[in-house]
Amino acid sequence: MPKKVVRESVALYDAKTQLSALVDRAAAGEEIVIMKSGHPMARLVPMEDTRHRRVPGQGKGMWKVARGFDAPLPDDVLDSFEAE
């Protein structure tokens, strides 16, 4: 997501009544300053993505699939799924 820093000041009362919309705007990259009595009190900014990127193949050789993994289930197990 491209960074778009648009600094806008919003009065505390307006921030309370429009919080959901302001959070959406911040998530889209805007920076919103919340003012109280004409003084800046807080900044609403987008969160950084803290998730780790998956790297394909990292678990190669660490897992073994049992030989009969995809064999049909026994009748008694199948019946338990269909029991009411």
C-alpha cells in the first residue's frame, strides 16, 4: 500500500462522532491529529504490518505423511459423522 500522509486536524468531539470513518482513513494511509481545545492531543496513524512473510519450503523434510493418510475411514467412524 502506498504511503499517503495527509495530515488533518479533527476536533475531539468530531473524532468521537466519526471514529469509524477516521480509522478507515488512517488505515488507508492518512495521518489524523486529534485536537482538544485547540491543542494537538493524539495522532491516528496506520498500523505497520508486523506479520512475518512466509517463505515457501522452510518446512521441507520436517513432516511425514503416513502411508494410509488418504485411505477411506472405517464404517464406524463414518457412521458417527452421520448420527443424529
